[in-house]
Amino acid sequence: MRPGPPRGATATLEVTASSDVPAHHPEPHVYSTASLAADAEQVCRSLLLPHLDPDEMAVGVRLELLNRAPVPVGETVVLQATVASMEPNGLTCEVVARHRGTLVARGSYEQRVVRAAAFNTEVAGRGGVAGPTPA
């Protein structure tokens, strides 16, 4: 891994709130926790990916999220990730989500850097389909 982003570096992602809850589900249609988690992962990964060597990949190892307020599906949400710590083999980001300037979620996401070939071999050995190995 090349030198990673410095502590305090940020990335921002603007998304349209979505939900993975079926339409027939009785709960209100709001930005789902699963969608929030995917978006938080995406903005945090954007800070690490440019620093990976060609034979490396980043995998999530820990995610903590606290939903503080609902966001209706279709509304704009802005997520901001900030590097909390950088290690030789990983990165931890703090992430916040805002809707119309109001904090609606916060949490952290931890990633580890692994050798892609070894990771794909392990996945295949567990009966899964290995992803592409970086060139």
C-alpha cells in the first residue's frame, strides 16, 4: 500500500435516499439502514482506494451506525467521511450523514488492506465465487 490519506482527510458523497424495504412493508418508506450502510461504505472506500497497490484490495471489517432521524425516500442525503486513523494495513473513517443540513446518522467504518489473490483464494475455498484479481 502506498502512503494513505492523512488523518482529517475528507470525502463527500451526495445520494438520493433509497430503501431496500419492499413496497408492501407496513413501515414508512425512509432511507433504510442497509442503504445507509452501503453509502457509508462507498464514501469511506473512496478515501482508501487511490492508495492501494495493484495487487491489493480493501475489505470492510467493522461498521457502526446510529440512525438519528428518518429521511424520506427520494430526498438528498450528503455523507461525509473523515479519516480517523491510518495504519499500514488499514483505515478507519468517521462518517456523518446530513439531510437538509441536519445530522441524521453517524458512525465509523474500518477497512483492511489484503492481497487480492489470497483473499479470492480464501473465498473460493469457502465455496464462493472469487472476484477479479487486480492486474
